[in-house]
Amino acid sequence: MTGPGWLPVGFAAVMLLIAGCCAARLVLWRLRGRTTELEADALHVLMGVAMAGMLEPRLSPVPAAAWRPVFAAGAAWFAWQAVRARGRRPRSWQCAHPGPHAVECAAMVYMLLPGHSAGHLPAMAMPGMSGAPATANPALALVLALFMLGYILWNSDQLAALSRASAGATAVLAPRVAAWSKIAMSIAMGYMLIAMI
């Protein structure tokens, strides 16, 4: 897939902005005691930095090999939370919908595997990644990209529901910022997955 050279750089900048917003949400949660999904915000800080490095290698603080176990652990954690969440109300700090975050983490592991992004998206050659031809499974990349599209639509619906809700006081910290961050991150991840096909 080819595209304008500014697109990966633009996505990288947005990913760093999202990582900063999620880090700020964590700090504000600590200082003000407002409700936020700590797990999701922490994940998106890490994911934003990793994706920025995948899109623009000069921004990568660590090699791909260091990110893989982080996101594999994240996938396992959120999958376990999704299984446990059935029929139970999550605590105020827990992610209300952990399943999509498990898939996001799995997609990150997939994109970080050696050889998967080399040669398909010029800026996605993260330090430590193989320079061999891509061996990615295009069907799996397509399924993950379609999941990201569905997650974009679901988050857009959640955002619309927030707009329709009454303007009463809420204890939740910046829910619209969280929804927009999830949408932007899913768009960038979908772009990266489609670029692998």
C-alpha cells in the first residue's frame, strides 16, 4: 500500500497526542479522584508510544522485541478481564469493555512480529524489526482491520450517546476525550493493518 508520505507522520503525531492525553487522565484521576478506566488509559499510553514508533522509527524509544511481551501480557490481561466481567459490574477503575482492548493488544503483537510490516509501509520499520520480506497473513490483517472498523463505529455510537445524555454532573473524567482517543487509535491501527495487506 502506498500513500502520501505525510500520513504516517501525521498518525504518529496523533498517537503521541493520545498517549499524552491518556497520561494526563491518569494524573488527573490521581489528583482529583475522578473515575476513569485506569487499565485502558495505561494501555493507550503504551500503545500510543509504540504505534508512533512503528509509524515513524525515529520516535521509537525501544525495539519491537521489547514491545511484544508488553502487548502479549496486555492481551492476556484484558482477555481474562473479559471472561471475568461476564455478569459482574466492573470496579470504578476497571475497563467496562475489556474485550476490544484484548483484540487491540493482539493486533499490536501481530504487527510487531518480525517481518510483518517490513516493505509494506516504509515508515513502519521499527528498530529491531526484520528487514526480510513480509510474511504477514493478509486474511488475519484484514479481519483485525475490520474489527477496528467495527470498534470505530461502536465508539462513535458511544460518543453520540454521550451527546444525547443529560448535561448533569458526572464523576467520569472526560468521557468524550476517551471516546475520541479510542476512535483515532482504531483508525491509525486499521490503517497500519491495511498497509500490511
